Amino acid sequence: LQGMTEPQIQQRDALPYLGIRSEVTNGIPAVVDRSFPQLFAWLGQHGIEPAGPPFIRYLELDHAGEPLEIEVAAPVANGTEPSEDGPIRAGALPAGRYVTLLHTGPYRHDDVPDLGDAQAALRDWIENEGIVTSRPSERGSSLPCCVEHYKVGPPMEQDWTKWETELAYLVVEP
């Protein structure tokens, strides 16, 4: 598909981060539009520089594949911990083998391949390869690690034809 690299499998190290976990009740944009500004304001107030592009980590999907719980996050230096109780929590993307794909283009669009198309293409490839990236849960499926890294995007770049989003799904070893 146009705007996407071929899926590949990469070995990755653990990636420490600070993030905000949220239930998705009225769509991803509502959570993201509230949580990313809150996260970056907190990082700024505490003098913490992100150690890479921000990301969304999908934690649980319903039976139809719609997100139920996500975390918006930013990578940080190892050992960075929030000092007070609050919505900001420390975590780490686990080390392991990841299936990855780089999407260049818009998040949502009617006429151009968008992030949803990239997600669908990667999920189809994963299924065709017989790779496992999730486990059944009561509400649908839990994802040990499914991430969208926003390598290039708003607010730094307004031209959506230059936006780069990397999808990365941890391979669940049997």
C-alpha cells in the first residue's frame, strides 16, 4: 500500500516512559486531546525532556477490535519516576521482538491511505504470518505491547503528507 513500508520484525530494548492511562469511552481523539497536553505540561513543569517521540500504547481492545484502554506516553531517561501521586505513571515498553511498519501520511482521511489502513494492513500481515500479538481477555483482547510512535506530526509539522507514525506490536512468544 502507498505510504507504508513492508512489515518487518525487529529486536528492541525496553523503553522507559511516563504516561497517562485512560479508559476510552468516547473515542481515541477525546482521550488524546485531553491527555497529551496534560502529559507535556507535567513534563515541562518537572523539567523532564522526552527521550524520543510520543506514543499511544493500546492496552485492551473490545471484541470488535475497538480500543477500551490506552496510555498516552513519552519516552524518558531510565529511572525517571513521578514524585507524587497523580495521573502520570512510570512504565516501560518491554524488550523483545516487535512487528513494525512505518506509515507516512494522515491519521484519518477519506481518499488517501490513513493510519487505520496501515493498522489493518499490519494486522492482516501478522495474521497471515501466524504471529500472536494479543491474548484473550474478558472484554476482548489484551495487548502485551501495541504502540503507535508519532515520529513526525503535529504540532511540529503541519503538512500531513510528511507525518510518520511507526506501528510496533510485541510478538507474544508461545
